[in-house]
Amino acid sequence: MVYPDFDSKSAALYQRARKVLPDGNSRTTIAIKPYPIYLAKASGAEVIDVDSNHYIDFNNNYTSLLHGHAFEPVQSAVKSQLKKGTACSFTTELEIELAELLCNRVNSFQQIRFCNSGSEAVMNMLKAARAFTGKPKIAKIEGLYHGSYDFAEVSLKNRPQDRNGSTPISTAYSFGTPDSVLHEVIALPFNEIETTETLIKKHAESLACVMIDLMPQTMSMVSPSNEYLQTLVKLSKEYGILLAFDEVISFRLGYSGGQGMFGIEPDITSLGKIIGGGFPVGAIAGRRDVMSVFEPEEGQSARLPHGGTFNGNPVTMIAGKTAMHAMTEDKFEQLNDASQSLKDRVSKIFNDLGVQGQVTGTGSLFALRFHKRPMHKFADIASTDVEIKFMDHFRQYLISNGIWMGTAMAGCLSTATSPAHIDAFCRVLKDGIIEFKNDLPNQ
């Protein structure tokens, strides 16, 4: 195949979609130009589009599919549940069982509250922090994505020059964001301990929480340093600020999520993606006293009322329970080993071809970058306009050769990813680098 192909069915569907959908879709993240590719079917690690083109999927619905597409145990469990009901104004035992499974895996999870997306989970995590502490402000790292919520979006599209000295400026992501939102969010510099410490101390009396992602996709899958994380732990305890982890993506790093891998217990965590087994899901998990904000007190409403028509619905609960139950400690180890093999081979390709490139990430998550500069601070990690343009072009090459990755050359593996799939990825990557060697940035 060749992408783009304006005579394709996908191109025609896009023109049809634009008549009834803004930009022809409902997800900014899948809106590739000049048109998105339309799915026909998917199984395991492979996808077929409406033009019968085949792809190996290294995106897995933006990291949410631990077992790839149409995982048979989830299919069977969901089919069984569909006969019993899909959603109702009752609770089910399945909700308890998935909550028990997750709480048994993660030390900091004493109680859980389910919702329907990672964005909802982050939103309610921040609201819970405010309700528990009685403080209005939150602190977050500049450039990190935390879903679609005004407060969580602040500073998302920051550039390295959006600074007042060493202090990041709180900027709006969406037009129309009230200035009052910007005043309630303190942007912190990634991995810059001294400035971060100064800002947290300055705003400590009004800070409800400090939020961080342990494996931020918008930061090239570069993790915060252990020293930086320990600084956040120390300051949050010292000043009565909740430490809030966004593990919507990083929970796939291991059996106990990113916090298990890093050995840090936050006060509250937002979850999504993998815990739904391929169905819409979100969750807030944390200490019992913090989670009590969702619980009505005698004669009064909860400090944080929280409803949702599809919260804890039995289809999502049984899909999530089945997918997570199949993901044992051994399975996580095998998945992460396979991912490390891919990363080692990609590094070798860069070295053998003598090009400036590196692969980042931990566990089953990875990202490709076409430079070799150290990536520690935001200014080093942020891709230049030239790099972004090249990555978009190179992604089109990968698509044309049957490799599906996410935006900004980010990817992940699933348990359905085979050695043959990794072989194909490395072969296409190597051929592409050779073909575009004269166009590579930073050479």
C-alpha cells in the first residue's frame, strides 16, 4: 500500500465523515492528515483496514490493549455477560471483584471508585484532592498530558521558552479556558528539583496535590528521575499536599503499575486503559481516608458527589477483570522482556547505520527519537519543529509498510506481539532510515 492514497476507501469515508463529524472524527489523537485510516477488523497484534491493508499494531489503542485486539478470554466473558445485561441502575458483584483484584496488587490502593475514562479519572482525582485537603490549587508538570479537563490541560502545550526565568508559565491548552483556571494551576519544571521545590513551598498553603505521570508519552516516554520523585514525596508529606499519580498509561509497566516499579506509594492514583480490558473505563484509587470524600456522611451528602450512568457497568467490569487476571507477574515480565529486545535491536540499528537516534521508554512502552541529545529536562526532551515534521513524514512511511504506531513515534507491545512482529518492525525501520538517511534531522 501507499499512504496517502486519495482513491482509497478510507479517503472516501473521511470526506463522508466530515459532513457529520467535526474534522471527520471524535478523537483528536487519531486525526492523522490528510485522512485517518478506517478499521475493518482487528485480532491479536494485527489490524486490517477497509482497503484490506494489513498492519502490525504497535499502538494498541494508545496503550490500552494489554493482550492486543479481540482477546479471546475477554470475548467469551463479555458474550456471557451480554446475555445477563449490559448496564443497569444496580451494582454488581463484578465491580467488587475487579476492585479487589486491583487493591490486592497495589499497596496504595485501599479503595477504588470506577468511572468511564482516564480523563474522568484524573478530573475526579483532582476534585478528590481538593475535597480532602480543602485547598484550591493543584501543581502539575509542564508539557504532560492528563486528559480533557481544563485544570489538567494547563501547560500542556508549553514550549521551552514559556518561562518566567526558571519558572514555567501556566498556559491554556483550549481556547476559552478561563484565566481563573490558570491561576489555580502551578506548572512545575520536569526534573528540575530546585525550582520545583521553590514553587511547591511558595504555594504550599493552597496546594491540594502535586500530580505527575511516571511515564509521560508527551515527554518522549522519559521518566522523572528518582531524585525528582523523592523530592515530591518529601515535600508532599512535609506540607500536607497529596501526591497524585496519573497511571492511566504507566499502570501497564508492571504487576503493581509504575508505582510498584518505582517503589513509591502515592496518596491517590488515577487509572484507565488496561483495567477495562478494551472497554471504556477509568478509576480513582487511594488511601481509605482520602477516598472517603466519595462516601456520604450521616445525614449529609458526600464531600465529592460522584455519579455516572455507566460507572462500574458489568460489561466493563468483567472485561477488565478477565484481562487483568490473565496478566500475571510472569506475563508482565515476558512482555517487558520482549519490549527490551525490541529496544536493544532498534539501538543497534541506529548504531550500525551511523545515524543520530535513540529509543526511550520502560517496560512495554517505547518511543523513537532521531537525535542523541541527553533527555532530562523539558528543553532537552521537547522535539523541534524540524524533528516533528520528519517524524510525521516517517510515520507515513511506516504506515505504508504495514507498521502502525501512535503520534510522535510512540509505541507499545501487547502479549500478542510475536518475535515475527518485532522482526518486521525492525526490518521496516532499518529500510526507512536508509531510504530517508539524507533527510534525517540532527545528522
